[in-house]
Amino acid sequence: MSSIIDYGQSAGDHQTILLLVRHTGSQLSAKKFTKTWERVKKHTCVSVPGQSRSAWIKYKRFYPAENNEWGDFQAHRKALGLICVGECNSRAQFDELFNSYKKVKEEYAGSLYNSRLIVFGLNRDGTAIEISDGNCAQDGQVKTESEQTGTSICGEEDEKDASEGVGGSEEGMVSSTHSEDSGVTSDASPTESMLDQTPTLQETQKPAKSDENDGGQITFISTKSKRTSKKDVSNSKAETATTSSVKKKAASTSSNSISKDATGAEVAFYPSENDATDLDDKLREFITSIFYVLEGKRLDRSFERQDRMQLLCAPFEKKDYVGLDTDTKSFKKKCQGRLRKHLGDLCLQAGLPGEAILHYQTAMDILRPINDTLWVGGCIEGLCSASVIMTYPRNSSALPGLRRNLSLSTKRGSSMMNEAKLRTGSIKHSFSNGLDDLANSGEGKTALNPDDIIEKYREVLSHYSKFKHAGIIEMEASLKACRVLIVQSKYLQASDFLQNVIYINLRISDEDTINRYCTLSQLYCDIGFHRKAAFFKRIAAMQSVAPQNPKHNWAQCYALLLQALEGYNIALDQGPKIHDEQSGWPVLQARVLNELIFSARKMGNVAVAVRHTTFLLHLLQPYLSVTELREITSTLQQLSSRSEVVSQSLALDNGLILPPVALSNIPYVKSFKLMPLRPHLQPKKLDCSTEKVDTGPFIFTPLLLGQTDSQDNMNKVDFNLVAGDLCEVQLMVVNPMPDELNITQMVLLTEGVEMEGYPANPIIPAQSGPCLVKILGRPKSAGDLALNGYQTHVFGIKSTNKLRDLPALSMKELVVSVTPELPQIQVSTELPKAASFLSGQDSVYVVTSGAAVLYTGQSLECLVKVQNTGLQPLELLNVHVNCNSAEKDDLKEMFTWNHDNICSQLPLQPNGIMGFGLCLYGMGDFLSHTESQDNSEPRCVESLLRLDYSGGPGLQAGYCRRCAINFTVDIHPSVVFLSWESLPSHSCDHCYLMFDLQNVSGQELHLVYNTNQTLIFTPNQVRRYVR
């Protein structure tokens, strides 16, 4: 069947008037037409002057003539008005444009009530736009006298005639060439219309008659009408020949201007679309004229006369009634019932759903006994539509630019009904225009309740399903019922009607099939069946590139697949973070994404294909098999090698933005740790000798003051870095891929202080455990450094991975303070290094060590070398001995150095070497204690020589570095005094001291006294010395 299904049909469309808007001619650009189309289709509801009703309009840019043939079965399917839009600049172009307009009118001549041609490019009086010499016309036009005064193209007489007509003041928009019956505008050319006689006012006011010369508004089965039509054809040919001869004479004497008499009121001229200031008013007047023609047909009762009764038919029924006896009672009943049903359709379009319900019920009572199943279904569907319109009315007051006229009274409606009775004679079954009867009975009582509406729709489908050629009507009825149920929030019942749409088998084009699946998808989405909606959207995508489709539309396939992603719980902008709980169905998601990638490749958009492939690997890596992972990585590497991969967002043709995708789970990072500098390289604050500032008394408050600051400092590390020094970040990573992972580049992402990165190139074994990866960097200046994440280059894809997006980490960033540059020194001594030493308070700062063996009282001097290995000069060097308070005095005598000697060698430039002497003295106790023998045993003394140094910008900022040398000194005893005694001398002011000395060193000793006297001690020998 060649008819096209309207998948947007709803119950409310039964009350609409169908208008066609066509692009005519070749001069008008598509952009200008679209702008005019958008302006025209805003007038969906127009209040009729002098009536309390409104005309609801439905616009279409394309409507096949086959669909128009169903207008007898359902009146809202008939195109009642035509608006053609074109552009021309001369008389010759206008003639061509007018001929195109006439051809469109002839195509729909059987149903049109009125038509208009909107022409851009000419002045309002039809003259060509003049352009001054050397300059273009200002504002695009030279205004004529009629344009300056704001008058329409019709003369004063037309305006007067229109104001006195049934439609009220229309300012010339109602055509003066309507036929008496159908209201179709004249098809005469501009020259022909000069010879036509304008109908009188009485003819314009007459209602349309359904006689033998009807222009084809409804289909009649009558032999009389056939004979009459042949006569009309012969008369028409004669008139055409006469008119043609006169036309040639008139054309030779015509001027370059197109006068009002030449064009008639059906053509409106505008210099440009911006100058069409009164277009909206003319459109409303045009719609009003169609409404009054429709109102006249509604009030016509001539069809009830037995001698005028004719049969309406659906398109596929016409052949069934050829040669049928028309004098039977059942045939007359069928004619009467179908005409009554048609009258109900007209009442709906005229804004009287209550009266339409009465007509539908009467028609059902007439048609049921004669088993006219199809039309009974049409009556029930009309009854349902009228009930829906009354139960769920549209809000015309909410539409912009529309107002409701309540000037029509009940009395006036009665007078119109009386006039109709006088015109049509005695009517056995008469109905008013609905205002009186409905006011008495109440519209709410005649309408079906919501539950009955759905049951009636089921009955409608059962009637339509009996006819093979009524599949289109059955499908549209199912869609209407579904939309009603959506309004009623009965979603499960709505799914039943959608299931019926699926089972209807029709021979339709591939484009219609795609529209069918897209409509099903949208309706399933409206009722909350998102997965099923995605399924039909995907079926529509596959249909656009099906093998039987001669024209594969990969762009459409790609667009439809994008729309289907939401139903499968796939969000392209969901961010790089992968949640532990999977949302959706991984198998279906992988299949849809693979189809999306394939369609992008077929379109030739490699960058988009790479982005989707990366997203697939990022989202579904845990759920893919080993084979699938290898295929995806191979495809990704091939695509990335063919095109430059960008890490920015990609904008599609439909306006959708594809955000960048980071492979944050390849490799999978389990920990991210910034390592502090080694202790002897960490910056320290210089000791400040200033007095402590009194901050006042301590005050406690339960208020959480400064909570924001504490939260901001949660990710701040408790150590500092130094500008110009290397820092290290350690990552524990896991390779989830089945093959070895070669990371081409891995570098840190930072903010704040500028940092020089040193990329790492790790190779992680396949499906390995945690592996350590180190990434180095060097901050270039002082300040706060924020580590936000890292960047990798895997499979040809650059991934920017933020810490906040890594599932195993809970931190947003790491913030560390960077101090200004400081010098760096290397310290060494002449002493041999100690094999081991005890750890103490500052032992972490030890960079070297020295060991020495001394006897009690022995001294040893060693040289300490200091080399500046940094880039800053060494300007400050403080030497301290670390010891506890008990040994402080002894160690001060044990370790001595010349501070002035150190200061004299500063500043020490980079790569410079300096040295200072350190004297070691063996401290010990020379007295022998009888109760203890400790003084006769060797002892070990350990001490740290701490060096605090600074220089350059770091010294100015108050920072220094600290290193230490560990000294291990073994002190052995040498000589002990066992006893002493005082002896009298010859003089009273002198005495002799007698000492008993013992050599406890185990070695032979030479004791020098009195400058040149020596005592020799053998091991453990005791000698007495008198002094």
C-alpha cells in the first residue's frame, strides 16, 4: 500500500484541520523557507472571530495524495488548505512560480477549501523592486504607496466585501475565486483571472452543496454523477480554449506590474521575509476562512434527503461497490450511517466534540445492524477521540499570540440553525450546532469515562483487524490508544497496544520501517520501558544499513545507536571513574558499543571510532574475554596509528559532545605515594633566637572554627620539597590485561609550581601482581605544588588520569610546599669508617662516620672535608656536637674545632672544597677506686657532629639543611694513681707528694716529668713518683 503512516497521530488530531505548507519554485533558499515554516507552524490554535470555538491546525510539509483519499473515512486526514512559499524577482519568474503553485493545487483539488501563495522578492503591489543607480536599495526594498500605508494586496472593495461576509473582516485574505461547493480557489493564471467574474456576496455566503458538480470532497457511487462529470469535462475544455485565446491577447498588452485584479487575494507579496509584518494576521484570516467553509458543510443537511443520499467509501472499498444495487434498504442505511459518521468528524473539526459524540452514536446505531464493521470501528474511534478531547482538553490559552473570543451566544447559534433548516428543507433528524443541546444535557454526560475509552479502543482494533487493507488505520489507532494511556499513567496497558503495533504486518518502505521502530522506541521510553526502547532504536539503526536496503545510511545508523545507549545504561559522559557495581548488561553493552564503533568507521570518522573503542575498553574491561580484549587492543592500535588521537572533547554533527576517555584502569593503580627527600636533604627551619610572642590566654570553644581549612589540609603532606631537587612518586600498579603492558610514557600531572617531569617507561608483565613504578620530577620554584594524577600513553592513547577518578584511592590531590633552593654538601673525614654505630635522636642525618682508638689523655687531630655539590653557594655552616646533658661538658673537651677557621672559608661556591681540623681527646679518670675497677677497663664513646648549613634563596627564606658525622672513639686506660701521700719537707712552706702509679694499658709506657725526666713502665708495673 502506497499510503504513508503518520506515526505521530494522536486522538487530538481528529479535531485538527490539516494544512499543507510547500516550498515552491527554485529561487527560495531552504534557509528562508525553514524560517517561514517555523513562523507558520506556530499558529496551531486560532480563535475564530464571532465564535467561542477555536480552530486547531496541523501542518505538514509533505502529504501523499494516497493519504488524502482516506479523508472520506476520517475527515481529519483530508488536506483542507494549502500554503505555498516561493521567491521571484520578475514577472517571468512569477508566472513560473504561479504555474508551480497551480500544479500543487491541482494535486489536492479534490479536498482543498482555500489556498495561499506567499511570494518574497516583489513589492506588496507585485511590482519588481527597483535598485538605484550605483547603489543597492536601502533595507532591501523601495517601498510603494500601498506598502507605506500598510494596506494588503486587496482593494477597498474586496475589504468591504470580506467584512460583510460570514467570516467577518478578513482584509482580503479570503479568496474571491472560491467555487460554490468546495471553496477551492481559482486555478486561473494572473491573466486568466482578469477575465473571471468575481462571485457575488450571496454566493460566498452559501454553504457548500453536495450535488452532482461537487469538486470531489467525498466519494459518491452514482451513475448520474458519472454522466454529469463527462459533461463538465467537455464544457471545461471549451472554456479553456476560449480563455486561452483571450489570455494570449491580454498577455501582449500587459505591463510589467502584477495588479490586484491579476493575482487575486490568494497571493501575498513581500519584499523579504523580514518585511512580512502582517503575515501572522493574514494566516489567521486564512485559517478563519477555511473554518467557515467547514462550518457551512457541518450545517448542511441536504444529505439526509433520500434523493440526495450518496455513499462514502474507504479507498479500498470503491471497487467492491461497482455495479452494486443502490436501491436496497441496507445500501441506504449504509449511506445514511456513513454520512452521519462524516458529520461527526466535521463537528470535531469545528470544535464541537459533544455534538460529534451524538452523531457517532447515531451512526453506530445505524451501521451495526447492517454489519458495516469497518465504519462501525471508525465511529467508535471517533467517539473515543471526542471523549479524549473533552476529558483531556488542550490549553489554547497557553499558546502564544492566541486569545479566546467568547462573543458567540447561544441565541446566535440557534439562529444559524434556523437558517440551515430553511435552506435544506424539512429535516427528520435535526441537530443544532451543539450549543443549545449540550448546554441542557451537559458534555460530561455524553463522553466516555477513561476506562471505557480504552475498552472502546480495543473494540476498534478488533474491527480494523478484520480488513487487510486497513492495517495503516489499525496501527495509527493503536498508537493513539497508547498515547491516551500514557496520559492516564497506565503504562502496562499501553505496552499491550504497542505490542499490537509490532504484530501488524504491512508492506512499507525502509524509511517507514525505520520511523515505525523509532516511534515504538519513543513510546516505550515514555512508559518507562527503557531497555525495550533501546532495543527498537537499535533495530531501527540496523534497518538503515540492512542488506536489503539499497542505500545504506551509516550516519543515520550511528545517530540512532547513540540514542539507544541510554536504554542500555551507557552514558558517554559518565566520567572516567568506574564504580564497583556494574550498571546494565555487559554483553549487550559490548555489542552495542561494537556496532557504534563499526558505524563510525564506516562513516570515515576515525577519531570518533577511537574514542568509542577507548570507552569500550575502559568501561567493560573486567567483563571481556581474553580474545575480546586482544581484538579491541589490536583495533585500538590500528586506528590510533591511522589518525592523530586528540585528548580533547569531540563535537558531533548533531551537537553531542564526546568527552575524553582515560584508561584509568589500565594499568590499575593501587597506591600513589609522594616520597619525602632523604633526611639529610630535607629543609629545616633555622633556629630563631627571637623571644616567644605572647598570644594571650588559652580560650576553648566547642565551635568548629576553621573546619574548612582543616579539610583543605587533609591532603597536604607533612614534609617539604626543595626547588631544583628531584622528587619521587611511587605507584603500585597491576596489569589486568592478558598480555605484557608496555607503557610508552608515564608522567606526573601537577598544578601550582612549575615542575619538570621525567617520564617513566615501565613494562608490566601480563596479569602480574602489584609492581612498583617510580616517576621523577623536579620543581623549578618555591610555592605550593599540587599532584593531581598522572598521564599515560598506552595502545596509542594518551590518558589523563586524575587521582579523584581512581577507584582505589580516596584522595583528590596531594599538596606539598616547596622551599627555595638550598646548597647541598658532601662530608668526609680522614678517619676510617665505623663498622656500626648506635642509632640516636639525630642518627637519621648521618652521612658518614669515623672511628678512632685513644688512650686516656691522648689527643688526635683529623681533617673534616666539606664539598659543595649543589648549585647554590654555601654561606652558612654551623657545627654542633649532639650529646646528652650528663656528657655535655666532657664531650666539649673531647671534640674541639676552630669556628673562626670555618667562617673564614665561607662562602663556598658550587663544587668548592673546604676543610677544618677536629681535635679528638681521650677523656678518662686517672684515679683508682678500690670499690670499682671501671677506670681500668676500656670504654667506647659515640657522638654526632651535626652540621647545619644553608645559602642562596633558602638562607634568605630561613631554611637550612642538616647532616651529621658519627664518631666512635674507643678510650683505653693508660696510667692510674693507686695512692698518694704528703711528706714533710725541710722547709715549712714546702712538702713532698708521693704517688704510686700503675701501668694498666698492657703496653710499655714512658712517663715524662720535670721536662727531661722519664719513667719507663712495663705492663702492670707499679712505680712510685715523688714530687
